[in-house]
Amino acid sequence: MRVTNITTTSFTQPMAPMYRRRFKGEQEIVLVRVVTDEGLEGYAMARAHGGTTGRVISESIITTLKPRVVGQNPLNREKVWQSLWQLEHGGYVPIFAISAVDVALWDLAGKILHAPVYQLIGGYRGCIPAYASSSFLDDTDAYLHDVDAALRHGFRAYKIHPFQDSPRDVELCRAVREVVGGKVPLMLDVVSAYDRVNALKVGRALEELDFLWYEEPLPHYDIQGYVELSRALDIPITGAETIAGSVYSAALFARANALDMIMCDVYWKGGITGMLKTACLCEAMGLKITSHHGASPAMNFANLHVLCGISNADFIEVLVPEEEYNYGLQSYLKLDTDGLIHVPQVPGLGIEIDWDYVKSHTTGEM
């Protein structure tokens, strides 16, 4: 069996709530389709970043990556990944393009071998707890409404993306903790907004409030700052979410004892292959990974498969309200009554494309 073609279809979607403050208008999603000579197809999605168009990622996939993949055995994922990863150095292609091709190859592998992807990875479990992850909201009342809705929906844990102003953020965290009580796991994701002094102050407040983890308090290139912060605080600190370099940059943080956990997802880490490498690195060093959203519903299915295939992760991130982040598929991740999400028990990723939706929103094909 050989890969015979890769195609992309860009389609529009309303800008997700998480990004509406920074980027106006709509976002474009790129559906990636990898085709074999035996008629099987694998799928993934890439999200255009920074207000760019889907054509930006599509051109990288079609003009730069496709020639390295066509003709290859789709089961030789490591060989293909290494070939594509050579282009990440220097920024010759965005990592998101590599990630999408890799995820589509894993989807293909599951279909070829008649197994769910998580079983190809290791088959550690069939489900994993989910945590609800907020957008950046306008005021404390909006957060209290949001966490109430998430808990009523069935989530058992909640992550705050705050105002990014340290005094207000502490008061917000106190208000949320007071409302949900002491048993609901809470997390704070600052998205690299603090300097070292404010990061320490907020961290100490989070310890008093018994938060589960403290995410990206410092700019992600400040490795020494993370080393010192991790030494000063007892609350677990996680990060290295969007830093370039995938497993290789994660290794720098791990070796330096700069983080207690590493943020990880298929989109920012170079696909399932890159995320799995990162998870194995962390396991070998006694670290857990913390789930970051996969940037699209298809890629979050891929996240789910990795997280259910490995042992050193406790949650999957789900951005809320969920309906704002669901598009292009016929079905989406579903929370059960115990706050768990179950991995599909069908070959591949278990995603089915909603072709009518995609075609009605298409902006370009390559």
C-alpha cells in the first residue's frame, strides 16, 4: 500500500470564543485528506492561526510536505515524521502542517489494521476524565455563570483563563473556589502573562485555594524563571504548551526541572507521533503530561486517543461552551454522567466528516 495523494479543503467557521478578543471575523479550518492506492483515506484538521487564511497552511502541506509523503507506505509513520520534522527547524513549514499530516496517517493506520488508534498506541484505558476550559470572559459574574454551566453539564473539573491582571485574577480564583466548594479540581492558565514577581504572588494564592495546577504563568522562553518558580511553590506548574520544538524543547524544561508537568496536544507537538514522544519522555522522567485542546474537534479526537493510549495523563481538555468549538464532523466528543469521555471503538480515529457542512462553507481546495 502506498500514499497516492494529499488534498486540502479550507472552510470557514465563526471565530472561536477563546480568540475573539485578539482576532476579528471568521477563522478558516483546513481539512486534510491522505489517500492510498487501495482507496482508504485518513483525515485531520488544521486551524489557520493569527487571522491568516487556510491557504497558508494548505500551501505548506501541498507544496512542501506532500512530495515527501506520496509514494510512502502509510504505516511507516516514524519514517515519514522524521522526514517532515527536518523542515520544522528554521520554520520552513508551520508545525501545524506536520501535525495534520501525521494525524491523518495515524487515522489511516487504524483503518488499515482494523483497530482504534489508542490501541495501536498502547490501549491503556477506554475513557478519561474531562475538564472544562473557559474562554477569556469579561467579569467575575461571567466566570461564575460559566463554571456553573460546566458543572451542571457534567464536568468535574474546571480551568480558568483569567483577566491576566494578577490582583483581579486572585480575586477571581477566590470567587470561583467559594462557589464550587473545596472538592472540585480547579486550574489556572495565565497564558504567559505574568512577570516573575506576580507569578510568585499568584502561585502562593493558588496554593491557599488548593488549585490542582498553575499553567504557563511566565513567558515560555524563561526557563530559569520556571526553575526558580517551581522551587518556590508547592503547587504543580505546567507549561511548554506552544513553544517551538515539540519533544525537543520539552526535554529542555524536563532536564532543567523547570516544570512539574508538560502541556501536550497533537497540534502543537507535531501530531500523534510528536505528542507520544513527549509523553514517553515525561514518563521516563517521572512527569505527567497535561492536556491542551487540539485546536479543532478532529484533532481533539486524536488527543483523546493518545491520552487513552498512555498512562501518565489525568484529563482531557474540553473548551466550553462545547457547541462553539464543534464543526465539520458528524459527531463530537461526549461527556458521560461520570464526567468521562470514552474513546471510539472503531478503526482509526473514529471521526466522520460532515461533507455537507464542509462543502457549504468551503473557501478553497488544493
